[in-house]
Amino acid sequence: MKSNSSDKIRLIAEDNGLPGILNKLAEECAEYSAARLKYILGECEEEKWISELADVMICIRQIEFHVERNSVLKAKLEEEIERKVDRQIRRINDEKA
């Protein structure tokens, strides 16, 4: 039976553990940031930042797997996400006013 990408990401997440994935995410975000800035400056091709963004998204999906298994962390993240989203909506509304 062929595994889908979710199954593969779950296997990677289980192998890496949450602390390892969080460290990897920091590295991948830095690589994405550098590639995106180089692209904006015309110093690299679009494929480079897309590749680095894919790495970031793979890390995020691994983190989501672990968050779903940790109700305390999940609740804290959901609360913080809600706070930040509300703040951004207020900013948007303030700019329109």
C-alpha cells in the first residue's frame, strides 16, 4: 500500500520529535528568508524560494501533528493565534477607518 504525504510527514514527525522539528523549522525559515530576499533582489530563481518554502511547510505540518497530540500546547497555541488574528483584524479595520 502506498503512503500519502500525511502518513509520510507523520512518520518523519515521530522520528524527529517536537524539539527537533522546532529547531529544524528555525533553520528552514532562515533559508527561506534568505532565498526570498535574494529572489526579490534578482539574485536567484523563483524555484529556490519555493523549495525553501516547501521545507518550512513540511516542518509546520510535522508540528501540527505533535500539537494535535498535546492538548495543553494546542490550547495555548489556539489562544495565542486567536489573539494575534484579532489584533490583525483590528489593524485592518483601523486602516480602513
